[in-house]
Amino acid sequence: MTCCDHAPDEFSVAVLGAVFAALGYLLRLAVEAIGASIETRRSRTAALVTLQSLLCAGRAAFQVQVEHRDRLAALLESRDASLTATSRGYERAFVEAFPSMTAQERDLHLLIRSITVNTFKPLNEKVLVWLRSDTYFKAPRRSGLAKVVSRDLAALEAHLLLWEAKYQAWIPAGPGHALIYLADEERHGIGWPRGIEDHIALLLSRRSRLGG
């Protein structure tokens, strides 16, 4: 037996080289795919955090506005029982009372209106931009929390579009208008999706436990 009998022939060497090259290529593709998947997941989670921040800011502004609204309603009713907002709703009561409001009442009315114009409108516009750019969380789902969030987001988009339509109809040309409500006594539209903030917080918590 010669030394050449122990050496692999040239064909075998070429085959092994090709196999190792292919395996290296597939491994690199797998690593890149995993990295891209992780980055996509993190990007989606970051987007959800942005939406949560906008909704939390809106909720805080709403609570402040409610306090001012209730104070104004109490002032109006204390000087004239016919101005009560109990049956007609706050917005209608404020509009009817606007021409005869006292200086203190006008100040509160102006503050309430300012929150609508300078806080809710820009926040709602940012949320609509987010919703229009989202192609993942709004996608219909079959079950679970993802399905709940998907429905919440669809309802939120419809609510905000109707809110904007009512805003444009009432606020620019109507100084007596201060509030934009859709699901009050006048039923001009659909209300804010109940529990959406909690649902998004829960979804973020679950994604965080899974690593982004």
C-alpha cells in the first residue's frame, strides 16, 4: 500500500469543502434570521410603549378636565337650577349657559376648552398616526389577549376619527363648545374602548417576560 492510498481523492475533498461551506452559509442565514426576528420584536414592543405613553397622557388630561368640568357644572347649577347637566349632558348645558356665564365660570370654561384644543387634539392626532402606521397589532387575531387588543385598536381608530369630525364641526366656529363627547346623552358616536390601557399594559408585560 502506498502513501497515496491513505489520502482522500480530490473529489471527496471538494465535496467536503462544499458541504462545510453550505453549512456555514446556512448557519449564517439562521443567525441573521434570529437577529432580525429579535429586532422586529423589540421594534414592535417599542412602538407599543409609545402608544401606551400617549394613552396614559390622554387619560391624565381627561381626569384633570373632568375635575374642571364638574366644578363648572356645580357653579352653574348653584346659581340656576335650570342649568343642571344631569339630564342634558355637560356639553349641552355648557353651551346653553355660555352667554350668561360669570367671569369665574368663563375662566373654567376656557380652561376646559383649552384642554380639548391643546391637549386632546394633538394627542389624538399622534395616536391616529400610530394606528395608521401599525400593521401588526391591529391585524385580526383568533383568540387570546392579542384578539382583545386588536379589537380595542380598531374601536379606538373609529372613535378618534369620529372625535375629529365632531371637533371640526363644533370647536373652530363655536366658542361655547368646550367638550367633545361621543357616547354621552346625545350619542354622536362610539365611546372610548373600555379597558384598552389595561389590555395594552398586560400585553407589554407578557412581551417583556418573553424578552422584548
